[in-house]
Amino acid sequence: MLPVLALLALAGCGSSHTHVTTGTYAGEGGANAPYLDVGPLAYQVQLSRQLSPFDTEDSSYLAGLTAGQSLLTPAQEWLGVFLQVFNKTSIPHPAATALIISDTQGNLYTPVVPGATNEFAYRAGIVPAESRVPVLDSVAANGATQGALLLYKIRIESLQNRPLKITIVDPNNASKRATATLDV
């Protein structure tokens, strides 16, 4: 019964949203955010925000970092982007490995991938047929953001060079990409 409910939940996910290749995050929990088509998968940014290692909630998002990864310079901050990935096809597809943030000055940022102990982290891999990332009933899916975490070290000056944009590239065809403006 659980797989049927999961498929019904997944089937309803795209009914009120437009599928596009550009968009703007538009609300708490991804409400009204566009589904970004990147190859056969659809990506939806749920939330983007600065993270603090001194905040109780945020410390869970920063779990699993090595000592080197966790170091920030005085000119850096953590930025978390929480997203969902949907595969509505009948075959598995690889999720994007290139998810790049840019600011208006051309600064580019790639995600820092925490170790396996971080249950919120986005991990590129295969998205099973008629499924999603994060998988239903996972810590990330049941969390406040309901999305898998992309974790970035960004320069504080980039917060002044907004809007920040995320570009998602299809791992099978680099010409297929989508961009969303982040609400940071």
C-alpha cells in the first residue's frame, strides 16, 4: 500500500506548477516555485538561506563535514539550497552533478558535499523511475524544508551581488540546463 500512496503523492506534485527552464523561487516551502526541467528530471528549489554553525537547526545541516570542509574564512558564509528532484518517467535517470550558484559579478560556487552522516545532503546518483529526491519518509523529506540540501561556501560580498542564481546541468547533455533565481 505504501508504494501506491507514494506514487499518488508524486503524481500530484506537478499538477499546479508550470514546467520551465528558468524561474524564481517564490515562497515558503517552495510554494509557487517553478519545476525546472533539466533533461528527463524536474527540479524544484524549496528554500535557500544562509546557515549558521551556531544555530541548533543549522548544525544538523552542517553535520558530516570534514575539518577542512567546515573551515570558513572571515569573508565566507554557508548558503543552503534545499531542492526536490522528480523522475516521472518509467526508467531511472542520473541526477545533476553540476549545480552551480552565480552572483551578478560572475563569482561561481559549487556545492560542498558532506559525509554520509549528513542525512539532509543532496547526493547525485540515480533517481529511480517514478520517484523523487529526497525519497519519501527520509529525514530530509520529513524535515522543515522537505528538500535535499546543497551546501555552498560563498563569499559574503556575493550576498551584496544579488540576485544569486542556481544553474542545474543535465549530466547526460550539458546543453540541457535550467536556471532559477534564489530568494536569499
